Amino acid sequence: MLIQNRKENRQIVRVSPSSDIPVEMKLLGSSMPASISDYSPKGLGLVLKANWSDSLKESVESCDEVVISFNSQNLYGNLRYGSENSKLKKLGIEFDKKKIVNSSNYDQGAFSWSSITDKKKINEVFDDLSFCKNQMTSFKIGLYNYFGLIDDSTQDNLVASISDSEKIPSSGKLRCIFNLYDCCYSFEANYNKVASRILIQVPNTIIKHLRRETSRVPYEKATHGHFCFDSEMANSFASDILRNSELIDFCESGFCIRPKFENQSLPIGLNLSDLNITSKLVNFRKIETKAKVSNYRYVDGRMAYGFKFKIDQEPYSSIWKDFVLSSRYKTLSFDYADSDHKKIWKLFDRSGYLELKEKNTFKKQIYFTKKTWKKIYQLGNEYSKRITLVKNNDIVAHLQMDRMFPQTWYLHHLAIDPSVLKIISKEIYSVTSDVFSSEKSKYVLTLTETSKKWNQKNYYDFIKGYPEKNHHSLKKFNLYNVYVNKLKKKNSQYVNRNKNKYELKKILRFYELNMDSLAFKAYGFGEDFLLKDFSKELFLKGVFRKRDFIVALYKEKMVGFCQLEMSENGVNILNYFDMAYVFVLENVFEKSEVIQALVSGASDHYLMYKKNVFSLILDTDKSFGPILPGIEYICEDTRWIGVSASSRHYQSYINELYGHILLKREKIRKKINKN
């Protein structure tokens, strides 16, 4: 590269450290001592301490990428300029955006954005934006950012008011970014300046971004009003910034602060290895974690810095995540106490959730759930999450989420009181996206009774317009309950027994050929076929989980098999976690007899684990043959599996749907008041 002078024409002013910060610069395999003369979020200036020789100068001029090491961490950058004097000891470094934590990294892939081209939809978005006059909008014109408000909108133009419009050219092209319904939108358009306002031509396309896994929570919405951030760092980058900053917002994986003084700055990529968070949410005890300066943005015209961290230590991890959720969803509760058990069962009764079976059949489940629900709640957010809506000291809405497979969460027990508006399910479902993004989740699975369409309609409407069809799998099954003690077995020509290693390979091959790839991955068949690792993981935490297989044989030839899923008693009141999946291979004449033989073998297997009731899923019609005594038909179920990352798109869709409804209602009220 050519070392040359650089004119000082920066929008972001660099800051000089209060004391010397020694570093080591590495390039082309060699190292040399240096110190930081100034820095900003985008880069830093170095003063070399080594003697400047011709060979060293040649190395610098032929190198572009450098590594700056100090305090056991590295900052990666590119050489951009150097001072031009006799010794040439000053260098300018620009941080390498590919190697630093940056929120734009999450914008990559199929889930990051979608385009809106429908003219009617575009006009609706702009009408809503102009109605929300308190919404700050960012305009990028040339090299500079401006902030303003959309005052009005027409069919052809947006009218925007910008305070410092004197610096803006009379016409040109701009890029506009704004937030609406917790979503980020952007577009490019031509504009004309008229006095202190600019007229922006309505574009043909708007891009809707999903720039983050979860939405930020403004500090004023925090459920606890005191925060303190501190880090005993050996360098002087952030000596006073953490203690003299205001918290702007936060989420599960980080927070954003704004220094009180404009001459304070932080370089992107800086590690804080000993960050302490003190807050009322842990009774003023410290949460210790590591953090990294991930990005910067402008908040009300001033620069603010984002920190990314991950709290692994329990109970702090669950405490922090519950705090974020309770701040984001003020109406919902994420705690579970012994007193909630009876309230949840009463809700199940009022909501019609118990209508699938006779109520007296739930007596044992009431007994089991009291102990089990408390146990899985104590596992923490990594394995289980219970969401409730409390009103007048009573629970009126409920959803349970559990990690059923290594990377798959199961949604169940959605119940809403008939007296509560069904719109509340929107908020409950929105939480799922936040949980999935912060835990080990790639897939989501649920079984829902086909007749209860009120809690499925919005989701199915969303799927119809979702561009990636391979991110969802829908299938109908018939659900049965098998009562082991009542089951009367018949003599059969088919023999059932536990699988051997050769039959296990055939079963795996059957799944590979006959099951869609999304379901195959969601059930964990590709990574932990018998769930040995996952079962051991839960066993160490005191929770039972197991998967096994039995086979049906005719003259020593396998003609069918049964997948047996087992878990702690009482996780689900319909025994969805103790479920048998029956599969009959092709070219079997007596299909119903094979099914009955497998059900009989499954009942013996469940009885070994002291389970008297289990659920049975059949991929066939209701009349598979004579139902044995002890087998009870429950309902037709719809199983849907989705890529959990798409839940962010669903959350965006729901927020937009209901946000527009609420704004439309507000517009009608204002029109009535005017008249």
C-alpha cells in the first residue's frame, strides 16, 4: 500500500487516551511495540516505538492487514494511512468489519429481510408512519445522517421535517430508515427541499428488515429502575464511560449505553473481560460476565454504543432473561409458584382444554403435574418456559414451552379464558421468538387439535405468504390414548420385541427415505438417534427422558416398528411426551393386525417404566381396524414443525397485523372526536 498524508475530514472525531496504552502491532508474521495515540469506534491511530528502518518501511507498505494486541485481546484492522515525515512513525488503522462483532452480521441469510412492492401496502405503511408523529426517522443524504419526523403523506410524496435542513442540498437521493410495529423499514428515493421540509417521492419498494434476534427494550420500560455497569479494565479506553453513561435499551444478549460527554468514545471490538452488572433484579448483587463493544448508533443525534454479552452462569442467566421478557411484555408473567398449579388447571377447565377426554381421567395428571411442573421450571430457561397472563390474581392465558429434542422446542398447553380477547394469543406467541433466539433452538414443534382453529388461523395465514416453503412442515395424524392396565391383547402371528442394531439401521434408513428433511432434523434423528446424549444431559439434572424402538416380525422379517418417546410423568396432561409412533412397512396384508401387535409391545415397554397411560400417533385414517379395549380415540391432530428462526418473521407479521388494527382504531376515534 502507499503511505500518504490523510486530510482530517472525519464525521466522527477521534479521542486521545488520558494515559499511554501500550500495544503490540503484528504484521507479516513480525511484531513491533506501539502505543495508541487516538481512537474512535471505527479505528485508531498508532505511534510506533520501533526504530524505523528501510526493511520495516517496506514491510508496512506491502502489508494491509494488521493485528493490534493488548490486555490478552486482539483488534483486527487495515492500514489506511501513515504520517509522511523523516521517520514515518504514525499509522492509521481502520477496524476490519468482517472480524468484529457487528449487528449487521445477523442480517445475513433467508430470515433477514423481505420486500414490500404492493402499492396499497406501501401507502398503508406511510399513512401509519405519518400518524405516529413521535417516531424519529433517520435520513442518509450523501455522507451524513439526519434525523426528523414524517409530518404527512400523500399518494405521491412523504413530507418530512428536519431541524438542520440548511446543510441539505436542494434535491438529490436519500436513504430513509424508520421503525414501525417493532420492525425496521428502509427505502431509497428522490427528494426535493422546500423551505425547512423535504418532499420525498414515494418509492415502489420498501425493504422490511429483521436486524436483530429480539427487539430492544427501552430503559424506561424496565421493571426495575436501577442499573450500574462497571469494569475494572487495565487500559483507559472505558475508564469513566461505563460509570458516566445512561442506559438506552437492553435485550437478552446485550445493552446500549450513551456517554454523558460527547468527547468519550469506544472502539468497536473492544473486550470487557470482567464486566459487572448491578441491579435491583438481583437485589443489588453483581452479575459477572464478559462483553464486547459490538456497534454504535445515533440516539437523538448523539452516539451510543452497543455491548454484546452472554450470561452462562445460573441462576443469573435465567434471572436476566426473565427480567428482559417481563420488561418487554408487561402483561405477561414468567414465574411459576406452587399456588399457580390449581389456577392453571382451572383455566384448562374454563377454556375447554379438558373437553377432549372425560374429566375424571385427569385425576392422576393433576397429581403428577404438581411435582413435575415445579421440577422443569427449576431447570431454567435452557430447557423450559411457562408463560401466563394474570388478571385479578387469576391466570387467564397460558402457554408452556419445553425442549423436547436436542434442538427442538415443543409448544403446548395453550389455553385462553373465553372472557379474554383472542388477541392476547398474539403477545404469547411473540414471546416464543425471544425464547428461541436466546436458547438452543433450531426447530419448533407442536400438536394441535384440528377443530380449535382460532389459535391456528393467524399462523396458517402467515405460512401462505411465507417465501421459504421448506421452512415449515404440516401433517395430520390421529391421536389415541392407550390405557395399559385395560388393554386386552390378542394372539397374533406377528411377534414384537426390542430392536437390534441391524434393525436400527433399517429404521434409520426408513426415516431417511420417507420423512421430510425438516421433521428428520427436528426429531434429532441425524445427530442423536436414540437421544442418549440428550437423555444423559437431563438425567444429570434429575429429569427422565428416553427414546427406544420395538419391531414387529413375521417369520423373522421386520414388517413394522414403533418409535417410543418417554419423559417425566406429568409434563403434558395429554401424554404428548409419552408418545408411540407406529409405522407399518409396505407389502403387509394385515396392516391393522401389525398395528395391534406393536401397540401391545409398546404397552409392555411403557409398563416397565411404570407408565400406565401413553399417547398413540397413527399415520392412517381413524378406522385402522378393530380398536382394542383400552385404546381410546381422542381427536385428529395437526403437527407442524418450523425452523425456529422464522418465528422472528411471524412475530413481525403479528406485530404489523395488530399494530395496524390498533392504529386504524385510533384514527377512527380521532375522526369521531373532530366531528
